[in-house]
Amino acid sequence: MLKSAGVDMNEVIEQHTLPSGQQLQLVRGDLTQEHVDAIVNAANAYLQHGGGVARAIARGGGATIQAESNSWVREHGPVNHDEPAYTGGGKLPCRYVIHAVGPVWGEGQEEAKLAAAVNGSLILAERLNLTSIAFSAISTGIFGFPKDRAARVFFTAVQEYFQYRPDSGLIEVRLTLYDQSTLDVFLGIWKSTRFGQSK
């Protein structure tokens, strides 16, 4: 996954082939430089991309992403946990940005809501006939979701999705993490799962 200037690369740290054949990958790098069909933004319900991952995506993709986001909310209303929005990728190397709204820690039923956001993103990717998708660590930034618990929810949600949809057209699912501290937590949970020793 080359960065725009041809220097540096997003690095696959761990990879596992699910029983249904899809690849699940844990990646160190910049989500905005992923050459996949769609990246998943950690959005708020009104798709105002003012901080964190959302800001980086909006800045990298150009004004079209915020403009399309505003149009989405005008047409459909606020985005809920289980039905993400989507826009074009603008200047980013991906075709689409899926805008998933994760829970704020402390609002209740956080794990179920985070699982719904992951599941909804995968469903939307299939509806768009995509084959590859890269997620951010939804809700683990300013929304305060504990990273270890988020990692367990994410890995479980992805495995269960393909368990029930083994014929999915999605081939590659990535979790792309920029900062080392978050990667370390997710890597620790990865290694504690049943697929932790697989490549």
C-alpha cells in the first residue's frame, strides 16, 4: 500500500484466512493511503469531520467528502450505528468512504452498537459490490471506547459476519492503525484469539 509519493508503505502485521476464504489483516499505517475499494471512517451522526481520523480523511480527500456528507444528512437525516453512510473517496486512493458511527463510551450497550457499526459497514460494502475494505479503530478515540474491548468486538464481528455469509464478494478486510499504542493493544488481542498463530 504505497503512500502518495511512493515512499513508505502500510505494513501488514498479521494476516488470517477465515474458513470462508476471506483475508483478515491487521495493518500498521495510514488509513487515508489504503488502496482498497473503501475505507471506514469513524464518524459522528451528523458527518461533521472535524477531528481525528475523520478530519484526516476529509482533508486528504478534499472538499467533496464534506460536501457529499452534508448532502447525505440533508437527505437521510443523522446516521445511526447499524446503517452507515457513504461518499466518494475524493482525492483518496479508495473509491468510497463508508462513514460508520460508533458508540460513545458510557451511553449504554456500547459493544452491541460497535458490532452493529462494523456489521453495517460490511453489509454496505457488499451492497456496493466491493471486494476490499479497511477499517479504522471506530470509537476508540474521543468517543472513549476501551481499545482492548473494541478489538475483541471488531474481530468477533468480522468472523461472525463471514460465518453467516461465506459466499460474500468481500475478499479482504483490513484494520489499519496509525499509532503504535493502539496497534499494540489490538495486536495483543489478535494473539489471544484462536487465529492468533495463523498467517
